[in-house]
Amino acid sequence: MSDRWLYAWGAGYAAVGAASLLLPLYAVSLGAGAAVVGAMAATAAFAGVPGALLWGRLAARTGRRRPFVLVALGALAGVLALVPFASTPLGLLVGNAAMWFVVSAAAPVLNLIVVEGRQVAEWDARIARLNAVQGYGWVAGLVLGTVWTATVPRALGAVAAQELLCFLLAVVATGALAAAARWYPEPATTSAARFRRVFARLDRDGWGAGRYIRSVPYGPTRLYWVLTGYLGRARRARRRPDREGGAADATAGDPERSARDRFSGPLTAYLAAATLFSVGFAVFWGPMPAYLAEAGYATGVVFGLFLAANVGSAVCYTPVGRLAARRGPAVVQNVALAGRAALFPAVAALGTVLPAVSLPATAALGGLFLAIGVTWAMIAVTATGLVTRLANEALRGDALGAYSALAGVGTGLGSALGGLLAGVAGYAVAFWAAGGVVLVALAVLLRAERSASETAPTA
């Protein structure tokens, strides 16, 4: 079975990567403020979930894959082709939600396709390959957007260049559709039920360039997977009899066992802190495209700044893993959160210290974005390990699902909150508030760590 269709999907994801930033910037060109841009980020985080749930169920019931992939690419091309005709920011918000709906809806189908006809031992590598193709496609899209918006507006003007780039991305998606239609693999040989059973047991650490997707401020794909996995495990736990053939709820008649199986105090505190710092991150990133555009930065510079943040994350994952092994994940994450609590307000302070759009201001802002990307690598690498350590073995999967689901929901809520706060009180207040929320989350973590260290000898 040929893997050439993966490259077709990677080309489609390049269009998504460029459009993820282009659409908010185009909305700003049409008069959108921070509230609308924040709402676009929030809908991007939420819109993909129902689509993925629906398509995943339909793919499982029908046993078909090809129509879902082709419809996703075709709908992506159609949305991007229609975006330039939107006359209001509200129309762009709807278009942005539609784009993420169809892209995220294809996620469960794609993961099924890459394991079809393969031995279980190959599944990790196959899924990692899919993530790598998507991640590198995303970065390629950001590079295209950076080069295009830095050069073409000089001849056509900013708005015309953005509209033309939308058409170009629609052409790219159409080409991806044609290539996928030609190269798509044979029908499925692995059932969706079997895939879900084995997928729950896979070790997802080091799955390649999926790290790029996790570093995107508002990516909904992760939220889909963790919600379906978490809910699926909960349903299986309710149906599963205990080892001695008892009732489905094995702890119903044993209060002591039920108490032991609940999330521990430190784990609950960590999940609360994770929700808080996810909200803080999104309060910062949600209105960021509008802030940069209103500050006078050219669209090409905005693309370059976001690219710097992604590159800062990408190059640091492996070194951070070694650092966490030496120093401990809690220490590394605490340092990263403290860094973000300072870096978010620093972006606001920079606008008052240096003239906007000047070369020193642009260089300093690029350095701040790079540093923020590095801190994300530190958090992404250590968070899963911390949840795993805090949860007992019986609840480890549920704890990981709860962490990622809460982080995804926090991202959606924070994006909307950041846009509203920036629109009402100004961007500086939003960025300071983002740093403050992260600082509160860090305080919750430090208190939980102190409590855990005090109770550890008697546990």
C-alpha cells in the first residue's frame, strides 16, 4: 500500500497552516477587533470536536474512509475559495469555524487509514508518520505565508494580497484533493473497534512532528482525541465487570476502594492548575493577531513572529527531555510557567518602551516569541509525565484524558476571554492578565507540590 496519499494530505495541511493565521489577519483588514479575533480562536478550538465525533462514528459504521478524506479536502478548498468574498468579519468567523470543522472531522478517519493492514507493532510508527507529515505541512504553510505577505503586498496592497493568498491556498487544497483521489490506499482491513482498543494502549511519547500541532495556540485535533478517549474509557469502566464477576461498578459496595481510586489531592490540584494556565496561555494568544496588526506590523512580519514561536518549540523538545530527566519535570515546568508569567506582560511593556514597527522593537518581539515557544516545549514535555506520576495506575488513562480535555476547554474559553478583555480594556491589560493567571496557576502547583512532599513519608 503506497504512502503517497500522505503527502497529498500534508499539502492540504500546508493550506490549513497558512490559513490558520491568514483568516484572523484578513478579519482585521475587514475591521474586526480583538473580540472577534479572540472568538475566531475560540471557535477554532471548539468547532472541530462535533465534526470529528460525527465523522468518526460514521466511518466506523459504514466501514468507508475515502469519501471522508476527499470531502474534507474538497470542503477545505471550497471554504478557502469563498473566504475572499466575505464582506464582514462575522462571515470570516463562520468560514474559520467551517474550516476547522472539516479538517478536524477527518482526524479519526486518517488515523484509521494509516494502520490499515499493518501489524500492531507498527502502529506507533505509522501514526507518528502521519503526525510528522501534518506538522511539516503546517510549518511549510507558515513559511509560505511569511514569504508571500512580505513581498506581494508591495505590488497589490495588503488586502488584495491576502485575498489572492486565499485563492492560492484553495488551489493547493484542490491539488491535494486530486492527489488524494489518485493515491488513496485500498479499503480498510482494520476495524474501527479494534483500532480504538489498541490505540488506548499505545505509548504516544515521541510521536514525531505532532509536537508542531501541539504548539499551535488553538489546535482542536488534540481535544477531539482526548475527549473521545476519556469518554470511551468511562463507558467501558461502567460496563466492565470486576475480576470476580461482580457488578459493573466494582467499587459500589466498597467505599474504601472507591476512595482510593478517586483522583488524589495533588492530582486534582494539578488538573486545576493546568486548566488555569491553559486559560492564561489562550488569553495571550487569542487576540495576538489583532494586536500585531493594529500595532502596524506587516502581515509578513506577523507570520514570521508566529513561525519563530513554533521553531522555538520544535528545536527544544529533545533538549528539554534530557533536562527534565536530570532536574525533574516539576522543576522544569515551574521555571517555564514563571517564564511565561513574565514574558506575556513583557510583550505589552515592549510596546511602551520601543516605537512600534521599528527594527529594535521587531527584533525584541521576535526574541520574546522565540522564548515563549521554548517555554511551551518545556511545558508540553513535562505535563504528561507529571500527570502520569500523580495518578495511580488504575486511573492513569482517565487522568491523562482529563488533563488534555481540560486544557483544550481552557484554550477555547481563554481565547474568547482574551479577545473580549483586549477589546474592552486594551491589549496591555489582556497580556498582563494572561501573565497573572499563569502566576496563579504556578502558585497552585507550588502549594500542591509542598503538600505532596509533606504527606509522602506517611503515604
